[in-house]
Amino acid sequence: MLGRFRMIEPLGSGGHGTVWVARDERLRRNVALKRIPREFDDENKDRRRIAREALAAARLSHPAIVAFYEALADDRAYYLVTELVAGPSLAELYAQKRLGDRELIRIGVALADALSHAHARGVVHRDVKPQNVIVAADSPGTGVPAKLADFGIAHIADEQPLTRAGDVIGTFAYMAPEQAEGKAATPASDLYALALTLYEGFGGENPLRGATAAVTARRLGLVVPSLASVRGDLPIRLCAGIDRALSPEPAKRGTVADLRDALTATLAGKPASRGIFGLTRRHSDATPARRGGERDTPGPAARRRAEHHTTGTPTPSASERRATGTVAPQALGRRAPSGLTPRAERLVAAIGAAVLTVSALATVLGPHSRATDVFVSAVALLAVAIAPGAGWLLLAFGAVVWLALSGQAGTSVILCVAIAPVPLLLASDPWLWSVPALAPVLGALGVAAAFPGIAARAGGISAWRRAALGAVGYWWVALTEELVGKRFLLGVAPGSQPRASWQGSVPGALSHALAPLCSPGRLAPALLWAVAALILPWALRETLLVARIVAAITWAGGLILVSALLAHHLGAPGPPLPLGAAALACLVALSFRQRHIRVPARASVA
């Protein structure tokens, strides 16, 4: 080519030409040569576009940006000659699951620096995506973990645009909402695309990419689920920084520098990690070194989440981390994926415990003084505010002991059976431990069957925890019916005896209250509530409001219908106020509406 370049092999092709590995025989070096055939139907526009790309690339000189060498042309094509970077693309590493969290954070910092450099020179990339990020194979020697490539559709601030207003330029799956609407791309658009690229690396998938281009187009502009709901083991500040950068509104995204600060803070800091009792602890540099990708996690589930991010490289020492800017895997502390700050979680947990305490006193003691309510609820509020999990368990243990010593050993057994599943099934989410109490409260209003909707929308917790919360809610309704002898859902189980006959006897409580509840028929609604809480987010995955309303009505109607069929099979009355329960379930399901935008008809998919 041009009497100078020997084409060796193609690297890839797209709508803007084909990139080759080429040998520059004059300078005796390998380069990346982008060959763009001339379009004879609009050659003047084509020439201007190539000149624009060359001008954009020539403005930039940064270690994390693929270096531009020169622009050439002959009568058949235009040629852009750039640095040849050895290494896979970020997309290839994502597909092969070969990238660890520490490496991805370092790549994010490098890309943020590259975009800041470009934006300061009036250049907006407009197509940031994993395919345009090359992870350099020699990064340990250069100190640059990745390079941003392909400024082929870049926009230069002080030049006239070559596209018409409303034209959509970029790759749909990584496109900022304003780009999808045909508006001019800005640095905020690049920030959105960078945050989405990192989200895909941490979470394992791009939340906007659908099975087809049409599905992807419908998702553009949606509020992306918090990264913490996908990776609950990541630090709060990292998740919050990426979540902010993914705001549908450009003005609320902050800046590239803000995202960089969140990334570097994760590298430099040692975030607090919470155990199952809600107590905080910090990791020490004295922690034994682990293999890359492992985390100091409490159980197999967290270890399975980490498998996607395993690198297989030894963790550097503390001195090496300070020298290279990396962070040990154990520094990426766990948090409950609620999207709330720790202070807000404690407040929710404390208020829930106080309300639960007052409700329990009314159920167990019957009429009593208001002073007792105020004192005990204040103690509950303070204890759970200090340590949500430990305080909650301490209160529960105190209530069980007090009932046993006051001659209500049978009631204390019922309380133990109600409490036991909560810390076991929701171990890492102590702020949710009092939420099942809402089920009996709804039952007292005749709409207990709406509780699975609350369980499904509780703080972005994982799927199996949503199911567990739904099942525990039914269990608390059933036990409350046994304690008070009233119907909240299915009523007292056949074969049960009034509480007065067993409250002082452990064997009596086991045989006359628990045994009737443990038949397969009476436990079936627990499975129903678990499945309902599990599938609701999936049912509402569509972006169109009409489709979401139809899905919510179908879900709520199915829940009430199956509940009625189960009640009929058990010979029990159907759910009280079924229409009210269905309506409330629909409202709960639709309460977290996702925003969407209309994509112009002439938008093209890259």
C-alpha cells in the first residue's frame, strides 16, 4: 500500500473501514493501518469525515490513547496510521472472564484520564465501549493498563458537525440517552458510556443489551439497576460513583473526574466490611495474601459471585500496592445491596425493630400500659441502631427468655420458630429482618396476599433472598393467626387449639399449634409467596408502561387466584378482600417505575 506499507493481517472491520496489522517498511515498525474505501457517491463528505477523524486523533497525545501517526490517501482509499497495541480488547476479556476487579479498576482510571485529556482538547469520543479498549499486553512495563482506540466518529467542539440534527451516531448498547434521541454528544455522553462499560465488567453483563436491536432500543434511557444490586461485595463508593455516572439526565452524572475519584478511592482505601450481625470491621494489611479474585466473604454464594472476576495472579504486598496503585481483593468489602447508605440502613432497621416490638407486645400481652410500649420500643430502637443484626437478635433472645420465665414457655417456642429463619435466610441484610412483620399487619387489614410484592421490591436484594423474604412473611402470618386466634389469610389451621390451652407448655405448643401448620398443604402458600416474590422483577422487565401494567395485573391476579385455589383445596376460606389485595399488589409492583425514551426511527445500530 502506497509503496510503503505491507499488509500482514486484518484486525477487524466495521462501518468506518477495515483495520490491518501492517509493516511500515520505511520506518521499520509494525503499525495499525485503517483503510477506508472512497465513497464515490459523496466523496467530498467522505474526505471531510476522514480529515475530521485525523484532526481529532492528532489533537490527542496521552499514554492511554492509541497514538496517531499520520493520514494518507490514494485514488482508491484513505488511510489512517496509528500505533499498534499488542493485547486483547476489553470485550474479549469480558467474554473469557479473565479480568479481576483490581485490574478493571485500574483500566477504568486509565480510561477516565484518557477521556479527560480528550475533553480538555474539545474532542468527544462518542463511541466508548469494550471493543474500543485495548488491554495492553506490556502494561506492567509501561504502567498503562489499557488504551482507548477508534476516535473515528469523534466530535470536535469547534468544528461544524458533519451529521444532521437527529442522526444517531454510536453503538446502541453503550449509548447515552441523549445520543439515542439524536442530540449532540457531550463529555457527559462519554462518561455514561465509560460507566456502562465498567458496569458490564463488574456485573458480568450490559443491562441495556437485549436479545435483539429492537429490545436494546427500548431499554435506552432506563434507570440502570444499581451496581450494588448485582455485586453486593463491591465498596459503597465504587457502586455509587458508577450509579451516578449512569443517570439518564446528563446534568446529574457528575464529571469524568468524579468517577475517577470513586475508582481511585477504591484502590487506595480499605472499606468497612459487615458481618452477618451488622457489626463493622476493617481488613488489615496483615491479612494473609490470597490468590487474585478471592474475597473475604462469609459463604459460598459470595465466592460464586467472585468466580467471574478471578485472575489467578498472586496478591501483591502492601508496599507493592502502594507503589502500583492496586488494591488487594480483600479490600473490596461487602455491603448489603440495598442502594441505601449504612446510616439509612440502620435507621430503617431501628424503626422496623421498634414497630415490631410494639406489635409483639400487643399480640403477646394484650392490653397493657403505654409506658411499657414507649420504654421497650426505645430500647429496641437504640439497640438495633447501634448494631442492626446483633441488636435484633439480642432483643429476640430477651423476649424468648422473658416469656419462658413468665410462665409462657409455649409462646416462647412459637416466637423461636418465627425468629429462627430470619437471620439464617437474610444473614447479610439485617436491616430487612423486621420487614416480615408487615405481612401480619397487612393481614389485619385483609390484604396479606399483597406482601410478596413488597418482598420482591425490597432494596434490590438477590433473587433467592427475595424468595426467602416472601416465604418468611407467610410464615409470620400463619404463626400470628395461631397466637391471636384470628383469620389474617387462611385462618387457624385445622387441629389447632386455642392459645390458652398451650401457652404454658412446650409440648402443647408443638402438638397443638406448630404440628397443624407443618402439613404440606398449609406450607404450600409459603412456596407460592416465594415464587411470586422471585418472578415479579422478571415480569416487569419490559420498558413500556402499558406492558408493565399488564404484567403487574397478570402477576397480582395469578397470585390471588392460586391463593384461592390453595384455600379451596385446604377447605379454608379464600383470601379476605381479594380485590383489595390484588390492587395493592399491583400498586406495589408498579411503584418503582423505570424511565424510558423514544428512539428516533432513523437510528442505526452499530
